[in-house]
Amino acid sequence: MSTKAKARPATAPVVFTANRLRDGRVVWLGTEGRWAEHIAETTPFAPEAAESGLDLARQGERDQQVVGVYAVDVALDGPTPLKFRERLRVQGPSVAAEAA
């Protein structure tokens, strides 16, 4: 039996991301707990509010809307993810399955 990983304390503003269960697309936690396809529609959480944001994001998992929720450190200009992996996720899939 596996144990749930503990979230690390936030040190920068964060947004929350996951994959939508319906189609696997990357989605971002937006206003009022809605999941959006564009990071520009997110609600950044200050480090001290990250835990409440995580609770809101995990509600999407409990409601079976998304899977794999986690926090992403961001700069507030956009917001823009600080790590390359997340900047790549913002751009969308690197292979367009619809074109195949």
C-alpha cells in the first residue's frame, strides 16, 4: 500500500495543474475552483495560502474531474512557471494526436 506524498511548503506563488480525466489535457485551477485550459485563467496563491489552494484543487480529484494535482511555482508576470517542464506543459501537447 502506498502512502500519499506530502506537499512541500511553497516558497513562491503557486498555481495548480492536473490532467483532465475526460481527455487527458493539461488543465490549470482557475477562479472559483473551475479547471481551465490556459494558465492565464489561473488563480495564483501566495505561499502562505498554498495549502488552501491545494485543498481546492484536490476537490477536483474527488469530483473525478482531474487527476495528478500538483503545485507549480510561478512568477506573477502572466503567470509564468519557473521550471522548464511546466513552461512546456503551458504550450500544449508536443505531438498533436488530432493530426494523426
